[in-house]
Amino acid sequence: MQTETTKDTPIGRISRQVRNGLDNGAEWVARRKRPLDVVTDKTLKLNGISHEGAARLVRQQADFIEGTFEGTARRLRTAADANSFRSLVDGQVKLVPETRDRFVDEIRKTFEIFGDVRNELGQLVRETLNDLRGEYTMADKLEDAADDAADAVANAAEDISDHVEEATTH
């Protein structure tokens, strides 16, 4: 318990300055917790985006390679079935549009993945900046959560459709 005389002494003034410094330091540290939480959360989201994007690219490349093998097998079958050089050339020429279309489709799918990842990263950057500025409202978060849920449902439906198609063709 301090008396009136202790507050005015040099020790009392030093004690108040130390206490004020500690209070200011505590407030400074507390203010830094929110940005740290935001950065941690956004880093985890970035990790998810990059892993999901990489997984999609790997699956896409596997589909591309599988399609290339199927196309090669079709070309070899056509060549084996040819009974003349002319029928060999005609058979291969007939396969060119199919090969071109498959190749263009695979490139389109790959660029769609890059576009999706770009959009997700852009959204993450905007969200991070808004969170750090304190401008990211609950309505914004709910809207983003609804969009994420809709995307997840659409992706799940597409995956199920792919699995059903694969199961019925083999």
C-alpha cells in the first residue's frame, strides 16, 4: 500500500513509469495476437489451396497420359489393320482430329485448374488484407463460406460422376 508521500518520491515515480511501460507492453503484445492469428489461419488456407491445386494437376496429368496411351494404341491398331500403305495413311489422317481435340481438351482442363487456383489465391489475398485491416465483416465471411460449400458440393458431385462413369466403363 502506497502512501501519498511514496507516490511523489523518486522510487514512486520510477515505479509508476515501470508499471505504465509494462501496461503499454502488454497492450502492444495483445494487439499483435490478432494479426498473428490471421496470418496463421491464412497460411493454413494457402497450404490447402496449393496442395489441392497440385493434386488436381497430378490427376489431370495422369488423365492426359492415359489418353495419350489410348490414342497411341488406337493408332497402332489402325496401322495393324491397314492392308495397304494408302489405307495406313488414311487411317492415321482420320485419327488426327480426335487426337487434336483430346490434346486441346487436356490443355483446357489444365488451364482451368490454374485459373481456379489463381482465383482462390486472389480471394485469399483479399480476405487476408481485409482481415488485417479489420474490414472483413461477418457477412463477407458467411458469403465466402457459402461459396466454398457450393464449390465443395459441385466438386464432390463431379468426383462421384467420374467414379460412376469409370466403374461402368470397366
